[in-house]
Amino acid sequence: MEFSSLNFEPYVTSGFRFPTEKKVKHLLPSHSQSKDPIGREQSWNRFVNLLLVFLLLCFDRRKRFFLLFLPLDEFFYGGGFAGVGTNLSLNGDAQIQNDGILRLTNKTSQLKGYAFYPSPLRFENSTDSVAFSFSTSFAFAIVPEYPNLGGDGFAFTIASTREFKAAYPNQYLGILNPNILGNFSNHVFAVEFDTVKDFGFDDINDNHVGIDINNLHSNASATAAYYTDDSTKHDLYLKSGETIQAWVDYDSVNHLLNVTLSPTSLKPSRSLLSLHLDLSPILHETMYVGFSASTGLLCSSHYIFGWNFKMKGEAPPLELSSLPLLPGRKKKHTAFTIGVSASAAVHMIAAISVAVYLIWKVRNTYVAEEWEFSVGPHRFSYNELKIATNGFRDKELLGFGGFGRVYKGTLQNSKTQIAVKRISHESRQGLREFISEIASIGRLRHRNLVQLQG
């Protein structure tokens, strides 16, 4: 077999087992073959071919991974991204920090950041154009510049290119722009983690996960959450800055796409999103896979801590305890919790105060009742009458009526003299009698009687 006939493509794995000394001896040319020139030549050819394959192993100085040229159908970044070098294509604002964390965007407005596996993956057979099953798991965190205010989000993306020069930031997540939204020729599949409610895309809220096909109007979406084994749903807060693990699994046989979240290393048995979908028309024979993120007027730092991908199988979950942590995250989280609690308390007190004021305002707002329209004159507020009668002082008392006391007063604006009857709680007469008295007084006209004002 000639070495030139081999088809090699990059393959990243988290470990490789070297052949033992005993096995290596079997690979070397045997002394028993030294008398057979043909056998000796075949043996040496075999050894040289295996040696060349072995020399293609590139051992990183950091001893974090091995690079082996074999047909690609899976890759693993289970211990972070330190030392991956050219095995991850970065564009825009994306960068790998010294601690091995992949940061897609920082806290600067109007940014785009991309991290894609550098080589395209084969997603379909050229013969039948049926998409393969695939699975991926990744751990991420979103840290907004201002608590509770996201900007804007990121997406796990499968696309025909890893160059998105025409794409917009903001709500377009660095994937599309308004001129190509919904175009079948986009050939873009994405699972978005969105922290801004965009009414133009009918977002359900500012804390959701969505499945997008050639568009940012999600085919399906749900508030970020996960399920425990007893099917209890627990909410997750994407903008918390805490590490969250996500799984995206596509079953090509049943045409079923599942998206699952968890704050732990264990994958829940119940997914957050399940959508029956055939990706065959969306995916080309080869596609690029990776992440895209963007910021808008408000900003967030979008981090990826680890990433596994497997074609025609299930990607293993990430062990979160072995992944790098954001510097000072635990300390900041404590301060953040205290700040949010104090802020929530202040806002709650303010909300209660506003609610009490509005209730008082509504209760004291003039609302014309049905019987008033038949009487005619308008209603005066209690405060107006109190001022007019000097606080219902006894020296203004004119006498007693059927319902209570009658006071002399003067309206403040018109300076009109009035007589005010103040209803007594001890009165045994009801509303019907009260209305009848007002209606009767309103119809009376006499020079010694004051006219009914209200």
C-alpha cells in the first residue's frame, strides 16, 4: 500500500495510547526475513508507512491534546481550549484567554465574535443527500455588563461558511442580516441563547433558547430551564454568569432535534426543546460547525469553557469540575447576589409605595355614578367642602337636617356662599332617601333658598 493513497484529515482527541515496546518489535522487520528480499522489502515498507503515520502525531508542549491525521467525525475540547492553536478558527472579537477559556465577545457594544472548527465536517452522503445524526455538548456562561441587562446572545451554529462579513451584530447574533432573513439559500442552522427580547423576531422573553432555520424567527423556543429525574422543571437564568451545559442532539432516523440544558455535568433525561425536523434540505454535504455571538447597545461577555462534538453518535458530557473557571467568579457572584438582593428590596418597596398611591388615587378619583346624571349638578370633593366650611367648624353650623348637620360655607374659587349638609353615620336613611332629597332640593326655586350646587 502506498502512503500517497491514504486520505488524511485532522482529528482532535483528548488522548492517545502509544504502542508498547512488545508491539513495536513486531512492527520492525524480522531477522527471519533477511534472507527473503521480497519479504524484507514488504516488511520495511510496512514499517515505514506506520512510522510516517506515527510522525504525523503532533504532541503539544502543554500536553493538553494530540493532533492525529485521520478521517474526522468527532472532536473533543474537554479540558478547555488552552494550546489548541490553529485547531480552532477565531474571527471578530473572539479569543482564547490565557486560562483556556474561549471568549466570543467582551463588554463592548456592537461586536461580533466567532469560533469554528477549522475544517468542514461531512454531514451528508453525496449519494442520497440524507443528513447524518450528530450530537454536541458545550459549557458556557454569559456575563452582562449590567446585571439583568443582556446584550445580545450567542448561538451554536452550523453553516456553509465560517465567514460572516455581511452579518449584523445586535439581535442578528452575527449570523444573518435583515436582507437575507428567511432565505432558503442561507443554509444556516442555529440554536440561540438569547438574552434580549426582540419584538421583531417575536421573542418570548429575554431569557430563552430557540431553534433557528435560515432565520432568527425561531421555529421553536422555550424559557431557559432544565428537568430533574422526577420531571420537575427548574428555571435557569442565562445572564447569571454561572456555568451551564447544553446538549444539541439530532436523530436523522426519526427527524428529531433535542436541546437540553443543565447546571451540572449530568445530562437530564428530558430535553427542554424537542422539534421534529428534517435537516437534510438545510445542510450541505460538508458544513462548518461552531459558535457565533454578538453585542448591541448593551453588552455581555459570552464564554465557552469546553466543547465536544460527535457525528453518528452521542457526544459525551463535559465534566464541569475539570473546566477552567472565570477568574474571581465565586467572589463576584457573592457580591452580585448581595447587590441584586438589595436592589430587589429597594425596587419592591418602591413598587409597593407606587401601588398604594395608585390605589388611593383610584379610590379618591371622581367617578360619576348613574344616579348623578338624573340629578344634574356636579360633585364636589370632600377637600373642597372642608376648605369652604373652614373644616366644618361649629361656628359655621347652621342647623340639623334629616341626614346630619348643615354648615355655612364659601366656595374658594367662585366665592359663592353655600350650605353644606354633612351626612352623619348615625343616620338611618338609605341611599334612596338621600337621592330623593337631593332631587327635590334641585327642583325647588325660592328667593330664601340657596340653589343646589352639587
